[in-house]
Amino acid sequence: MFDRRTLLQSGLSFFGSYAFTTAFAAKVRKNEWSTNGKLITTHADRAHLLRANINHTPTSTRKIETLIIGGGISGLSAGWWLQKKGLNDFLIVDLDQDVGGNSQSSKNHISPFPWGAHYLPIPSSTSLYVKDFLRDVGVIKGMDQDGLDIYNPEYLCADRQERLFFKGSWQDSLIPQKYLTQDELQQFANFHSYIEIWKNKIGRDHKPAFAIPVAFSSQDPEFLELDNISFATLATSQGWTSKPLDWYLNYCCKDDYGRGIHEVSAWSGIHYFAARSGIGSNTESHSVLTWPEGNGWLVQQFEKILTGKIERSKLAIHINTKSHQLFADILSFKDGSVERVYATDIIYAGHRLSAANVIDQYKESRPAFLQNMEYAPWLVANVSIEGLSEDEREDQAWDNVNYYQESLGYIVADHQNITTRHHANTVLTYFKTLDSFDPKTSRLEAGLKSHQDWSEMIRQDLAKTQPRIAEKITNIDCKVWGHGMIYPKVGYIWGKDRNKRFESLGRLHFAHSDMSGISIFEEAQYQGVEAANKVIQLQASSHHRSAANTPENNVY
């Protein structure tokens, strides 16, 4: 049964606001609105240096047991796990000053805010590494008598969690509900019934059909056939053709994958809805964990744990896997120097595409599977609003979406902060997938846009439903993630190249969510920990052999 909201619950009449909205948009077109803020670089220019022939003559050397290249969630997780298991001779390098990848965050005079990933669903039973980390950082406080985790209530998303502007007013829930025809309602019911079936399916290998991390999902060939068709093809075959349901499926896929139902596989589409089964003692299965910084708060906890282990503004420009000892040449953007780091093991935790210009074996013979890796570009903007009335502030949910706009809406960054959530000032974090064209063309188009272009688009978007709030914008900072996330196109997750993405090159290992095809915290963390486990096993074996060969252990 869907929740219902009355037509004018939000207090905003769509038709009554039309004249105000039109006047506002006209002002924007005439550039009467000043736009404070900036277009923030993601340091893609640094990564693009790898395409050039960089002189990487080292001026110094260093030896270390484990070098981790990349300070996103995978790289940070690898370091956390090594340290947790007692292996402390490691180093993490990242090309940015701020680590975290697309889980970065920042703050201004109003609030902290995310620059990308902004929540973590209650982890499923298979997300054991996530639960370990959440215990380490105090998010999970203990366990009740039934064995269910108790979550710190401060981090559980507070009400009102989400709302959708649909047919003239705001409604709770992102599922379109008001004034649907009987056929539209039936299609939603059929879709939910279909998903419930998949939630309970077990494969012939005795694994659930869909799980998080993906590696825990069944590989029953019958199930994997869904990876060979698009989600749109499946929707058509099931009769899910109504506009509201089509919008909802597209919204969900864009929200997690950066592309719509015509571009992602049916397997990944069902996975979005059927894989999550987490529940806690004081939560429900649909609950999420969030912070003003978004997942940047989790990054901050990693940084505290890994104090002294992270070196910033450093780019790996060459990895040699063929000599008698593994090494990487690391360029420092602070002074331009290059250091050669010899390591027993290296974990490459960056986008795999970037590795094609770094690893000697990849440079000599580019692996064919790299051609199948596609990354979705995104726009994220943080919009400062000042001077909200009490009613304007109270109307906001954490997640706010307009059915009629191409953007994915915005979250209220300080929604969780009980000391500021009733204040007149706030920060809205705005999300838009750049998917009008193929990813490469969309990146090129985004590169032609100025801060003013993005700001005017965002103002007009907000003004469609909340013109008075749009008037109170004081600053817009924008960031374009050109390679924001891997997306699970048809045939990617379970295709012929899957095993190749996971293969180590000797003692060079890989860790990134692009290996699994789904860019979420749980996947990135899992890949980082599994790479660390490879290192742990190999180094333990080496130390055992070394000890066995010492004179005191030799028998003459």
C-alpha cells in the first residue's frame, strides 16, 4: 500500500506559483542574478598527464612492504585492513590533496557537505567488512539479544527522508503515487511482486540470486542471462510500460549507476531493488546512514585510523613489474620530484583505465577488456541558501526530487544536524547525471560549460518548484566528475572479461569498484579488503619460507 499525501500538503500550488517562476526564470536569462561560487577541479588534468611522455627519472628511492596507489574507498579500505591485521609497513599515495575519490566532502560557513556519495544503506548480512568497519568507528554500538546490530541513532537518516514533486505538489516517497490510473497502479504492484520473487530466489550453487557485494550473488547460468539484456528490454517484456513506472526505474538506475534503463543490464537493474536486505535492532530495511559530509564522514574516519600512512598530491607515473623487484615511480605535485618506491606488493586502487598508461605490461600490450569499461560523468553542486523562512525550512526532506526535471534532485546537507536543521541557512547538494550523450561526448560537452552555465541551470531547476527558495541562493560551487563511476552496461558484470579484471600481475594487485561493475561503498571496500587479503597471504607465506631457511631451522 502506497502512502498518500494531499494535493497541496507542501503549501505550494503549482499553478499559483507559475507567474512567480516565469518572472524568476526571465531574470536568470537576463543575467540579473549574480552567481557567487566556483567550478572546482577534480584534478583530472593530473591524471591526464599519464597520457604524456613524462620524464620519470627518480631523484630518490624508498623501500616498503606494500604500496597502495589510490586513496579512494578501495585504497583506504586496503590500508585499514592491513593495519587491522598487524601489517603496518604500507603507504597510500593519492593524486589529490583530498582523499576519498567520489566520497570527498568539504564545508563552508553554513555546513559540511558531500561532493558525491552521500549515504550508506544498512549493510546486508553478506557485507561483513562494512560491519567490521562500522564497529571500529562507532556507527554500530553493539548487538541486541537477537543478534541484531544496534546503530548509533545519530547517524540514521532523520525524518522527513524523501519527497517527490509530482502532479502539482510534494508527496512523501519517491514512488509516484497521486492520481495514477488503475493500470499504472497495477504495473507498480506487478513490479514489486516481481522483485519480491527475486529477493527470495536461491541459485543451484545455493547462493542468493542477488547480494552485496556482487561476489556473494549466485552464478546460476539462468540468473546470469539477465546480464545479457538491458533493463529496458526486461521492463518491456514484463509489461512495465507506464510513464510513472518508467520514470521511477530510470531514476533509480541513474541514481546508483549514472545511466538509465536502456544502458544498464537487467541483472544490475534487479540488483538495485533485490540485493539489499540489511536490518538492525533499531532500524528498518530501508533505513540509511548519512552525515552532513555524506560518505566523506567515513573517509574522515579512515584518515584518523591511517594517520601517517597517506601521502597526498602524488601520482604513480610508472609501475615496473618485470625486473627482479617490483617498483613504482611516484611524481610529487608539491615539488615536481620523482621517487622510486620498491615494494614487495603493490595494490593499484585507481580507475583501471588509468592503469593502461602506468603499468609496463599494459603499456606494451593494452588488455582488450579495458575497452569494455565505461564511466558515467556527473555534475555535483553545493548550493548555499540563506534567509529561509521557518515554513520553507520545515518543508524540506533529506532527499528532494522533481519528477519533471532531468536532474536527480538534491539533498539537504545539514538535515542530520539537530542544532542547525531549523536555521534559516542551509546547503543543498544537487546531483545531475550527464547522460544526454554517450559518456565520452557528455564529458566533452561538460568541459565546454562555465560556472555561470551550470549555475543558471541549477537556479532555473530549483525555481520550477521553489521559486522563493531559488531567490535566496547566495553561492553555488560546482564539480564535474568526468569519470564519476563505472556503470554496469549490458554484459559487463558477468561477461567473459570478469575474471580478467580480478587477476593480479605477479605481486601487483587491483582494487576498485570498477572490477565488480557497481560503484557503491560496499563494493569498493570489498575489493580493497580482498586485495589486502592477497597481500597478507603472500607475505605470510614469504615470511614462513624465510624463517624455514634460517640456519637455526636447517638440519645438517
